[in-house]
Amino acid sequence: MANRIVLEVIRVRDPDNSVATGPESAKPVAFAAAGSLLLLSLTACSSTPGTSVAATPESASPTSATRSVPKVNNPLDATKYEQNPCSLLSQAQATEVINAVRHRQGQGLVAPLCTWYDDRDNSVGLGLLPGQGGLAGAYANSDSKSGYFEVAPDVNGYPAVFAGTTDDRKRGGCQIAVGIKDDETFTASVMLDKSFPGYDDPCALATKTAAAAVTTIKAGA
């Protein structure tokens, strides 16, 4: 099956397969890629939480066929973070990025996801996607009639795109996918409410989160 953009929604109160630290919140929590944000995967689209349904392959449009997917010139080995994404941000980094008071790990479609929350449940999330075709999957779906796709500035020297199945950028949501190998990306996603100072520019926080993660991967590679 060709690479597909996948919408994964995980919004639960107390999942059995999660790991949480810090005080629990009374509000439902949203893992990385919650709401209308996306993960890049070979899996089919999910219409309801935890349920996968087959997607109909679409032929590439002339624009997507001619769009050049950037190469990753200095690949990073993120193997040790793939099953432990909560190690992608140190406590100091999580505090700097979102003043995190807790974090939670959950299982994604491809690999685990980790989300950090402030005391108002604003969140940033990170997840690695090894062996899923890298940024090529995002570029192949760049002409989707819904959502958004925008080439982002390199993140610490690594190619990136802003992409989502629904455009929530004016409502506090943004996701960036960063290529760390030609066949591997990670995503950094944010979900903010109007009380957050960066609500009007969520992609800036997504980029800041991604940059912190690249710094961690470089140091641990």
C-alpha cells in the first residue's frame, strides 16, 4: 500500500497502556496527533478512535509528482527513542517549551507517542515513525483538498513540513514532521487553548518542540 496520511485521534481519560507523571487532570487528555493533527504512516485512515478502515488509493497529481522530496544529508539514529519517546525532551526542555507539569505516553499506530501538558492541559506531543517512507509520504499527499501542507524551514539542519488533515492553525493546533532519515520522520504536534500566549502561532511552538527533540537525538546518537 502506498504511503498514506493518517489521522489518529486518541482522547481518553485513563488509558490502560499509558504512563503518566505529575498530578492528574480532571479534563480528558489528548495524546500527540490528537484532534485534527496527523501522523505519517503506511496504515489506513482511522474514522473512530482505535479503529482502522481501508483507504482508497489516490493517484498522484501533477503537482505532487513534480514536487521534490528533500534528502536527509546527515541521518540521525533515533532507535533508542522509538519505543521511549518521552526521552525526547528532558524535564528542562519540557519546562522551556510548555512549562510542562506532567507527561503521558500512549501507543500510536506505528510507535509510542509522548505528550507533555502544562497546568491548563495545553500540550505538545512527539512521536517517531521509523521505516514509513520518511517525508515522501507527506509530499505524496501535499495536494489533498482538505487539511494543509507547507514546506517548513529546516529544523536544526533537517528538512520539515507543516501538515495536517484539517487546518487548525487558527485554533491553536499545528503539526510539523521532520525528516531525520530518508525513511524516518518524527512529528511534533501542539494543541493550545486561547489562554496560551502562543495560541495565535501554534506552528512556532511545534517548531520549537521539534528543534529541542533534534538536539536530544543528536546528543544521544
